[in-house]
Amino acid sequence: MHQADSAPCRNTKYATKLPALLLLFAGLVFSTAGLAENPAGVVKFARGDVTIETGTGDSREAEKDGELMQGELVVTGVDSLAVILLNDESRLVIRPDSEFRVSRLVTSDDDEGDSSNQSAVLNLLRGGVRLVTGLIARLNPAGYRLNTPVATIGIRGTEFNTRLCDADCAAEESELRGDDAAGAIEQGLYVNVDDGEVFLLNFGVVEPLDLSVGESGYVADLNTAPVTLDAVPAFLALDRIPSPGALDFDDIEIPDIDLEVGAGDAAAAAAGAVTAAAAAAAAVIPASEEEAAVIPASEEEAAVIPAGAEEAAVLDVTGTYEIDDIDYSSTLPIADRRLFFGSSPDIEFALRQDGNEIRGDFDGDREGEIFAGKIDGNVIEIEFTLEARGGELKDGTATLTVDDDGNLSGEFRIRDRARGIVRGMWTLEKAGVEAAAVAATSEAAAAIRDIAGTYEIDDIDYSSTLPIADRRLFFGSSPDIEFILTQQADNIRGEFDGDREGEIFAGKIDGNVVEIEFTLEARGGELKDGAATLTVDDDGNLSGDFWIRDPAKGVIRGLWTLEKTD
């Protein structure tokens, strides 16, 4: 039997094709010897029979929070799966009966700060994987590849689902849509794009085949050109393997359900073929049970308000609302979980109501659309897309309660494919409902402590376990950096000047506590995101925790002491 990547391939159908594929992508695939000491990521969840095989033939059982090294092979058994977080923040779910390897993962720039050195070479030898790409795909998409026995999948920053099918996929398609549909499912590689773009390349083409959101592709073998499918196969569109973008990587919970298709899935597919457009629309709805669609699916649940006279009793929530307060429940770093709102968001919710149906949009610092929603009594459930910093739209849901004054409060969940699920509590104040409250706010604003001025870093104490050379990437051992803070009411803005430059783009003061978000220049000039929580002492100086997220090195943490100089 032929060998691939120094480990046996258990799929005899593809085994003879692997050597040719390795020659085709010789610049990307190489021996795993010498990689055993290079970490690739962490196992975040494992169910059933999941083992990790080393290049020397040893194996171990996969455990939660266990390290995965470059060159090691992840093997999942029947009705088993593994969830992996790679060091570049790529997130993936390895489906049952699969073999997957991280052959190479380079997450650091070269000596001149060039990101083109960063690369990821992943190998799917058998089975399937659902993947959300991370930082490498954003910084150097040309360096990110998933190799399979019949084609390489090039990544342009994306989320996709791919399977190497034998008879298993046709059997699932038959269960879902009948024997006629199953007859069109052949052995080979199937790919469906949930977000972003991918391309397929093998010996059968000169130019790669591009696939965009909602499109599916098929590759029969190494020498046959990839093709775009007219419809997304049901075994992909209705996959029971959860999308990594729908999982909270701080606390992964996957319902203990049968991972194979069943009668319930078949009923969902009975209406006919699943089109590419329908699959793209379905991708908006998070896949996990907790993040299920907020709009009731059953007929009896949909009848929230009985037809007739009682419909007139529906509470009217039409109007404009402003975010009054946000309390984050996520354990993600502050810079990540505040990607949407910052610490002092200026965002309006404009709600429109027709019966018990809710629609609307966001305006202000972030724009977006409330594209689905319902009100039942004094409870509102909405689905929306919201702009993140940088302009990319993300999917979210919220469950809000209307109080006696017409204000809204409740839980929101926003799915960011690179970072996980951002969670928290909103308090939304209806514009103009309480003049007394506005007056009280104005009075409180007058008493806010003034911290505008210039500050210098007096001391830094690093709490990171990163090497000194890494964690001092921003400040060195004796930084000459000034913080210039400006203030309007309780809103804080400012900039850094001196050895490193940057911007404090969001901030808030509450009592004697200051929370800021910023971008700061690292050595080499690249800007990184950060956040800090600081306390004002009796002399007007600041001290407290800071976090800076460096994609290549991790989160740099420590304590600042900032002395006011004017």
C-alpha cells in the first residue's frame, strides 16, 4: 500500500493517487519528520473514539485541552468527532470516520515583519471536515491550503464543509431525498462554501475552479477537472456535524445526538432539491441547539397571536432605541468581544412592527439589519446582521423583554467565525420616553471625573508567559510612550505618541474606573488591537490591566502604571 505524509492511508480508493498529489503540491506538502515538537493547536472537544497518532507510530487518546503537534494524525471512529482550535485561530470540526493532519503551521512574520512567511498546510486523508479559517488566511491567503487525495482546496478566508465520499454519502442522500437523488452522488470530493471563497485545483485543470458563498463543487479524481454543482447535496446542506462557526469555543456543548442522518432530516429534505441559494440563506442560522433560529419553526408556535380581536392587543414597540448599557458574558478577550460595540457605543435600533412581526435596522457607529423578528407578549426575539469593526457583517440573535417604560433589555449572541460567539446583555432605552431620566443622566454627567491630559508609562509588569522578546514587542524594557487622553462626558478617546504610535478609539469612565480599546504599533509598524481597564488614584494617575492581541504570538497581558504629567 502506498504511504502519504509518513502515515498509512486507510482509504484504498485514494491511496494510489496520493504520491502524484504530493508531487503536484511539492512546495506545500512535505515530510512530517522533525515537526513533533512544533505545536499546531489544541483539542477543544472530543466525542467517541478519537485518537492522535504520531509520526513514530505511537498513539494516544484525544483529550479536552490536549495539545496537537504538527505532523500528528487525528483519527475519528464511527459516531465520533473532534473539535480543534489551531494556533492561528482556525476552527475545525473533524467528522466521524476521518483522518486529518496539520502538516505545517507557521504563524510568525519574518525578521522584517513580512506576513507572507505565514502558512498552513492541512491534509484531509479520509472522511470530512468543517473549517473556519483563521489569521493566516486573512494575512496570507496564498499560504493556506487543505490538501486531499484528489485536489487541493485553496482558501481565501472562509468557512466551508468538505467530504471525501465513498458509498456513505450516497446512502445519506438516499435517506434524505430518495434513491433518484442518491443516484447522482458519486465517489469523490464534495465541497460546499458557507462563507467567503475557495478554489479547487488538481491535474485536470490549468486554472483553478472558484467557488463562492452557497456554491458547491465536486472532484471525481486527481485527473478529472473540478465542476460546480447545480444544487447543494442534501448530505452537506443538512449535515448534522455542527459548524465550528456556531460553537462557543470557550465552552463547547454539542447535543448528544446521533451524528448520522435520520428520519427528521429526511422530512426536512422532502420538499425537493436544496438549491445553492437556499443553502447560503440557511448558513445564516447558527447550527447549534442553543443558537437555533429564533423564529419558531412549527405551525402551532408560529401562531403567537391568535387571529381576530386579540391581535389588536399586541404591544407596539415601533420606535428608536439607543444602547444604554452592555454587560458581556463572553470569556473572550475584551478586544474580541467588543469588536462590535466598543465600551461606549453610539448605536441606534430603529424598530418597525407589523402585527407581531418585527423588522428594523441599526444606525450610528455600526450599521446592520434586523431581518426577522417576532413579539409574543412582552418578549421580542430578533435575528440580525451587524457590522463589525472593518465593515464585515456578522450574524446575531437577541431575546429582549419590554419593561413598563417601553425600554428593552435582554441577551444577545453574535457569531464571529474567527473568534467564536460574542454574548452579553443589552439595555436599550427608547428615545424620549423619560425626560426625568434624561435630566438625571445630565446631572450625573456633570459629576464625571475629568481625566483628560497626558500620561507616561511609569512601570510595566508582564503577566504573560510568552518569551520576553515577544511580550515586549510593543514596549521594550524602558518604553518612552505617552498616552494623550481626551474626554467628552464619560467618553474617552486619545492617542499614543513616542516610541510607539496608536489610537484609543473607544473608552468610558465610570466612577474612578476607565476602560479603553486601542490599536498600538508593534515593532515593525504593524497595528495590533488591545484593551485596558485602569483605575484613577487620588493623584490622578492610572494603573491596571492591559491586553494586546498579537495574531502570531497570542495575547500579551500585564499591568500598567501611568503617571499624569500635566
